[in-house]
Amino acid sequence: MDDDFKPRRCCKFTAVAMKEALIKRFAGSDAEYETVARQARDLGDAEKVSKDRGAQLTVDVIIRNLQDAPDELSVAERWNWWLGALEVAYGGYERFQVRTVPQGDSHS
């Protein structure tokens, strides 16, 4: 079974669950959704947010924070906007930012 379908030991959500939530809330491409979802799961596995903010990283927490980003940003830009804020506040989040996204079909 693909690892995206199973929650990992530390992270309490799957990349698939994250991707589905992103699709419901934000415009973007399949490639963007997949990239952000995998980065989110990696961030959850690192337990960095839990250590820095004292709260577990969940799909709802991520969606709430991405909704705070400017409306004109894509889902990947929203992710990087939020992680930029975390980087300034705590440091160590740059490695979870989205650097490149493969070209793919977009959703509105």
C-alpha cells in the first residue's frame, strides 16, 4: 500500500486527507495539492509545530492558517506564506517550503 494512504507514527493525517481538504478550499493544480500535502505530512512527522507552538498539527490547523493568506495566492503560495511566518517566529521551517511544483491540471 502506498505510504500516502497511511498515517505515519507522528503525523495523525495522511497526504490523501490533506490533499482532499486543500481541493475543497483552494484553487490549484493536482501537482500543487500533492506537493503541499506531502510537505504538510513531512512537517507533521517532524513534530516541529507541536514543539514550537504546543499544539498538534492537523488538517484543520493547516487549513485555518492557509485561509489567512491573501486571497490571490495559489495553494502552494499560501503554504509558503504560512511557513514564512513560522520561519520568522521560530526558525527551521524553510526546508518544508515548496520550491518547485510539477506542471499539472488546475482546479478552480
